[in-house]
Amino acid sequence: MPTSANVALTLGLSTRPIHLPLIDGAVKPVGIDLTCITEFPEPFTVVRHSRIMKGQLDGGEMSTSSFISSTERDRTLLALPVFPFRSFRHDSIFCHEHAGIRQPSDLKGKRVGVHRYNASTMAWVRGILSDEFGLQPRDIRWYTAGEEVFKVGKPGGVSIEVIPPPEDRDHLIEMAASGQLDAAIEPNDISRPGLARLYPDYIQVQSEYFRRTGIYPIIHTFCLQRRVAEAHPWVAESLLEAYRKAARLVPRYLDAKTRKTYDENKIMLDGGDPYACQLGTVERRTLEAFLNYLVADGALTRKPELESLFAAI
């Protein structure tokens, strides 16, 4: 239980709707004086993740793949069942109009750009292509916007090349749009002349995928420094309860863009809560699948027990 003096925590967060009630103070975690940092130098997501992993922040929103991979190295972070960024990933595959890609099997032998091979979205897409369509990573020629770090070495037989300068995300997208790459995988909508989604009917496709598999991909996870959880065992529960309150307030914080995404996810989840803060059946099935994908990708040397990744609450 909280002591008479509040614990000061500094978190690195995005401005996703579930965070906004915590950022503006509409929700205050019991026993915690919260400082929320939302501005970071470019590339801001990478910088935020790096500062959390280095212990420069008490916790915050992390790439799920980066967090899980880090647990083999130092075990300094624990997750809470809070998933600020979840999204189906069939809609993340964009193809050049002249590449001859009409279905997933057409990606075989094609040049596909990814901003980072080991990013969570990319791991999800590769896992889906393998599970759903039998397309293996070695069947595709991968192009990244920078050097990669592989936990157990680059996956055998997989072609991974770095794009020519400037080696950044914008240039990679331009290469896909101009036809220098046949396709690109991006978590955001990069549709433009010459570049369109492989699945224009992605709501129907992803709804069917969820009904059949029960998987709702987790891209980012809230993580807390283990030192904080061990020094103040009640903090994890306080933060989780605060996030559950914040999740109920999400509809108040939606703008036109985030409301469209929220409403689409509600449809695909058959009315389920896109921001559910829990480790329920869907979350467990989702994370078990993702752990398998990370092992296959070489981001993990072995599959950990799911419970070992989370703070005891």
C-alpha cells in the first residue's frame, strides 16, 4: 500500500488517447506523483524506447519486440498488462502498382522495404505471412533503413540489405512509391499515387482474422523499471488501476483521425475494447504467438514464460 509520502515517477509516453487522461491530470494514480514526458528528439520513438531501456526513465511506452528482446539481456524491465498501441497488421502491407502483387503469395521474391527488420509491426507481418500463407522470411528480399542488431545472428538464408543513402524511413517509402522497391510494410497509412494497400478491404479481412484466431496484435506495451516495482510493490497495481480509468475516458479524447481508428478497431473486435488493460484470453493468445515469431526471427534465443515478463499484481 502507498506510504504517507507519494512516490515520484517519470514516464516516457506518446500522446495516444489512453495516455491523455494521465498527461492532463484527469486521472491521477494513487500514491504517485506523475511526470509525463512526451517530447523526445527524432527519431522520437526510438529515443523514448532507448531511454526507458537505459533506466533514464522510470517506465513508459515501449516497443513490445524491443522490450521482450531486452529481457534476455538484463531483466531491468517488467510489463504491465497495458497495451497503448494495438493494431491488426494486414493493412500495413503496401504494394507498388506495377509490381504484380495481388495476393500475399505474390510477395515471393519481391523487394520489400521495412524501416527496421526487428520492429514489432514487421515481426507481426512476417508471422502472419508465415502462419496464414506459408510465406517464409527467406522467400522475400528485405530492405531496411538502417543496420540491424540480431540476438542470435541474422536469420539463416534471409536476404536483408540496407537501402542507399539517405538511410531513413522517408527515403524507403519514396523508393516503394517510385517502384525501386516492390512493396513496403508500414504501421501508418502511406497510400499515395503508385502505392496502395495489398488489402483495400482490410476491415473485412482483419475482422475475419480475429474471429478465426482470437489474435489482436500488440505493438507497444507499458513497461516499468524492475527497481521501482521491487522498491514499491503497490506501484504496479496503482498504475494499472489508473490506466483502466484512463481507458474508460478514451472516447472523450478522440479527434477525427483517432476516432476513425478507434471505431474501425471496435468493428474488427466485434465490439470489444481496443484499450482493454488486462491479460485475458485474447492477450495471452496474442503474446504467445508473438513470442514464437520473435524466436523464429532471431530476436530471442528461447521462448520465455509469459508470466515472467509481467509485474506481479
